[in-house]
Amino acid sequence: MGCLLGIDLGSSSIKVALLDPQTGESVGTFYYPKNEQLIKAPEPGFAEQDPSDWYENLRIAVNGLMSATRVSTDDIMAIGISYQMHGLVCIDDAHQVLRPAIIWCDSRAVAYGQQALKGIGFDRCMSHLLNSPGNFTAAKLAWVKDHEPGLFARIKNLMLPGDWLAMKLTGELQTTVSGLSEGIFWDFSTEKPCDFLLEWFGFPLKMLPPVTPTFGIQGKLTAQAAQDLGLRKGTPVAYRAGDQPNNAFSLNVLAPGEVAANAGTSGVVYGVVDQKKFDSESRINSFVHVNHRKDEPRIGVLLCINGAGILNAWARRMLGTSGYTEMNEMASHAEVGSGGLMVMPFGNGAERMLGNRNPGARFIGIDFNRHGKNEIFRAVQEGVAFSFVYGMEIMHSVGLNLKTIRAAYSNMFLSRLFCEILAAASGATIELYQTDGALGAARGAGIGIGVYSSFKEAFATLSMVKTVEPQSGPYSDIYELWKQELKKVVA
């Protein structure tokens, strides 16, 4: 039996999955660590992880998966990689990592992006980059250049987390057009790396890795990587994409107007358009989607809420429940609106949709005589759902019609209550599918080696679990009250 291996390099864990390409069913999944991967914060607003930890956790996860499924290494046809976006890995001439990776939720580089926007010019940035340089990979590298000049001088190449992992597996140093766009290195007008941005920051063009297609053989497992992972030497790596484009891909969101959502550590709504549009305040962002072509543009418009599932996880740890199923059950016993308790879920770094402000999470209106665990858990889910709706209102400005949202039946979307709140507050129908980022990466690898002849064939077996229709009720009024409180927080 041939299988496709998908890897999802997240900030919380490394998840791996085996997909049977004939049935489209999961043969098995495994993730590690079982508790969240450590995010180091040496200073307020910093967020770093050691790439060597990613690799060690991948080694444990793949070995665990192969042991649990008893699939032969000879049956692994190809490998696909999904990875946490916007991170920065710096390597030297010997391909050695020079410092911990600065990951997506790190806020230290906000000022560098703002300076670049002002110095280059708003109109030029938006017309060419579709984004402010913001707090993305380019700005993070500018911080390194300014604060660690000796280390910067030793950098041979900058890499995104997925680029580094692919290099670790294959020895090939490459990136993708989609990856360059997520780092804000891509010029949408010229369809090549952005020379004026590199010049502004003082980055040599040769610091960017060579470009490889998103789908296609990008390299093959080295002997060392095969030994570490317990796989076959020469197994091709045939797909890579950032986690949010990949999440959309895993849900067959490829055509203009289609929309995907995810509520893992961060919350995301991601829609596809065929026009090079942008938000004038850069609260949402536009990146090259996985199926983009110069003659047939596919742009992914991304809303990101840093504080989503991480707030749910924090509440679970702090209030000592046995797990999310128990939390969801307790939340369902609280009244709609959580008895007046409101939560602002913004405690995981600077929020793009709030103008890169970092207001922190807020619990508003706690009544010690009235509110208990039930109300807190429900208010957390309401707060996360309302933050989605707030961002979706911004997305309407670039022409996305958010009447149907596809999501994997995972993370916070496992909670029927969360789905009902989001559907009622947004007016959108939620479609839930049996897939995830690792399975999406496996499907991508299948396209990359030609197991599937088309996207249509690749997703012919994707199964929908359920739909949640919007119900009438008081949520529109409660959301407006929440939005009024948010305005006070970010004023």
C-alpha cells in the first residue's frame, strides 16, 4: 500500500500524518510533544524557538507514527511540508543555524516595518507588496541587522521554518514564491523578489534562497535524515507551503471567493481572490496562494488573530479541567453572553487587525458572585468568535463574500458551541471537513509526484463531517457590545 507523508511544523507541536491516496483516508496521525512546544520570550514581546527542537520533535513524531501504523518505509511515496509562517531562521555557509528562530508571534520588529512603510512610501508598498512590511520576516531580519550586526554579517541565507526543515531533510536550500510573499520579499507587479525592499533594508539578493515550485520534487531524503526519521533514503519531498495557505489547500479552497478558517493557536480566516487588492490599513494581508500563476493570479487574503486557541489552552491550564471536551460541556451550561462577562483574546503578541497594537488579553465585567468556570469558558469562546467576526468585516472591504466558511473538524472547531457562536454572529454557514494541515501537506505531495493528475482528483475523496447554519438570536447585539469594549481597549 503506497502512502503519502504529511508534516505540519506548528508552533505548538509537530504533527505528522499518513494518507492513503486511493481512498483519501488517514492511515494514522501522531504529534509531538504532547504538551505545547516551548516558546521562549527572553524579553517582553519576543517569541523564539530552536529549530533543532523542531527536528527532534519531528524525529519522535515520525518514528511514533511508523511504529503505530506499521507501514513499511518502502511504501512512503513522497513527503509534503506545512509550516508556521513568517518565521526567520538564519544560517551560515555551513548551513548551521546562527540563532534561535524568531517566530510569527514575535513583536520586536513592528517599528522596522513601520519605518520601511514610511521610507519606501505607502503607495509603492501597497501597489507592489500588497502589504505593509509590518512585522513579517523581512522586518525581523532588519531587527537582527540592527541589534546583532556581527551575527548578521555571518548570515549566508535567511530561511522560513519550512525552508529550513526541507533543507534539513534533503540538503537542498530553497524557498517558494508563496514563501517569499509571506516574508514580504515578493513584488506582485514584477513577479520577482522585490529589489527596492531589499535595497531599503540593506539585504543582498543572494541572501534569499533559490526558488522552487510549491508542487514538485524539491529534493530527496539524505542518508542522515532517513536514518533519523526511520524512512527510506531518496524519498522525495514534493510540496511545501505555509500553514495558512496549506490549511486552505487542505480544504480545497483554490478558486476565487472560496474561504477557509482555522482556530488553532492563532485564528485565521483565509480567502482566495484573483485581483491584486489590499487593505489600506494593512490589517489583513495578501500572499501568493499555492496555485498562483502569473497568467492566472490566485491571491490569499489572510486575517490572523494571534490570540485564539492559545487563550482556550491557557484557560484550560489555569482552571485545571481535564480537557477541552469538559470545557465545551461546561461552557454550554452558561447563558448566551456569559452573564455579561466579555473576553478580549489579544494576549499573544501584536495583532495585525488592530494596527499592530498589543493590548493584551482582557476579561471585562467579572462578577465574583456570579461568574464561575462555565461563564469563563463560554466567554473565551465568544471572545474568540467575535474577534473572527471583527476581522471578517474588514475582509469585506477587499471583496470577499463570507457566506460559507470551510474549516477542518479540529481545534476549536471541534466545539459545536464555538461553531454556533461564530455562525450566528457572522451570518455564515460553517462547513466542517475531516482533514488537517498534515493531511493537506500529504495531498500536496501526491500532486507533486503526479499521483493525482489534478486538484479535482486530489480532493475527490475529501469528506464533509457536518454543517452549522447561522441561527437567529441575540448574538448580533452582544457582538456590538463587545465591539464597543474593543474600541476602548485600542483607542
